[in-house]
Amino acid sequence: MPGHCHSCNIVGMQGTLSRRAGDRLEGMCEGTPGGARKMTRISIGQGCDGIERLEARFRGQAFSPHRHDTYAVGITLAGVQTFHYRGQTRHCLPGQCHILHPDEVHDGASGTSDGFAYRILYIDPCLIQAASDGRPLPFVSNPVVDLTHRQKNALSAAWQMEASIDDIGRIEIITAVADILMTACSDAARPLPALRLPGLLRVRSLIAARPADRHPIDELERMADLDRWSLARQFRAAFGTSPSRFRTMRQLDQVRRLVISGIGLADAALDAGFADQSHMSRQFKRAYGLTPARWAAALV
């Protein structure tokens, strides 16, 4: 039901990251000169169920093209953040907000030699969908947004990286983001189709609970009480990605948990249901813009 969506664990590892990396991941950008890597700094903020927060500082090329299955809502703190998104080069200035829809390819770089800094929220689309009264996910076509004074106030607690998020604070952040998305949504004036949410949530929960398993499409059809074509369309409308892509991201979540616990990349790949380490590494780079080996090295 719209009001009772249980989010999957986007990361499920903030506490472990903090213990292993001192709340800081260094050198995570790919293909940058040594001087640029020295400026690279990613600090993991306090998160909660369905919400991940971080602050990052980069110089040069920060991330190669990648995509993730969450909403990414960030604010530029300093410098010029430049990225390619839906065929255009975008620039986000200090104080401006950038909004990236789930499953949309993007990269990230500094627009000047001084580098840039930003804070960002990664939010499970299920939470936005639940806060939007069961409607399809709002899509914001222009990713750089100037927030109103009221919107800035509503979202101010979200940028307090070191503050814990209790149940009330979690709902307030989700509601603030959902309201911003709905206001900026390019489809706001169009009639929205009804979604068969109970069945879609059953399919989503099954995949999230057993991501290493490959579920036949007829099993998902029965669970959703939808034909395969409607299931594919409605799943994306509700959660911002396809069932197969959602499964891949949950497999990668499992890989990251296993690597943090000390499991090698090859074994983690097999345990998460990938064909081999090479297959997993390709998917990892597409999802996060960096290789799993560099990600794992940053945790030491």
C-alpha cells in the first residue's frame, strides 16, 4: 500500500563504512591524475532505512558514466559541478539543487580547476512512490533546480550529515523531497495511470529478499497478477527501474556487504548470483562509476 512501503536497504552498511574508513573514502574517482585524486574525499553521512547521505569533494573528472536505481538529490556547496545528463551538459552552481531520476545515465566532473563539493541524498524510489499517494514516480526533466525559500527550509535537516535520522525526521525528509519532485515534475499536468501496487510490491519484495535467484517471468506474473508487459511498464512507473535492473542493484548491494565483511571479490560475485567476477565488475562500474577493486581498496 502507498503508505506502508518497506524500502530495500540501499546500502545497509553505513556503520561499517564509518568503522572501516573513518567516515571517509579516498581516491574513488577513475582515471584522474594523482593530484586530482589527492583532493578526492567522500564522507559518509548518517543514513536510515531507504536513505543514504554523503558529502563529496572532487577536482577534475569525478565519476565516469553510470546509473543507479535511486533518486539522487544533491546541493552544490562550492565550485561548479558539471555533468552530462539526457544528452546535455549541465552545470550546478553553489546553492543549486540537482535531481537525478532513477536509472538515468550521468557522470560528474569539476567545471573549473578549483574543484567542487556537494552533499547528496540517495532515496529509495519506493519511499517517494509511497509519499506520492501511489502515483507513478515524478520525473524532473531539468535536473538543475533553484529551490524556493520554503523548499530550502523543508529540506534543511537533510543536509545535516552527522545528525541521526529518527522516524519522524525520515518521514519529513521523504515528504520534502517528494513535494519538490512533484512541483518540478514535467509530467505534472498529464493524467496518470492507476498502478496495481499490491502485486508490484510483492514482486519487488521477492526480488529484494533473494537477489541471487533468477525468478522466471511467469512466477512474477502470478505474484503481480499482471501480464508480463503490464508488469514491466508498471514496475518502472512505480519504482523507476525495471525488475531485472532492480535485481542487479540488489545483487551489487550484496556484493558490497560481502566485501566489507572480508570476502574476496570473486567469491562475493558468485555468492550474489553473478556469472563470475568479470560480470560483476562490469555491472559495478555501470552502477557506481568506479571499479569494485578501487572501491574495496578505499575501505582499507
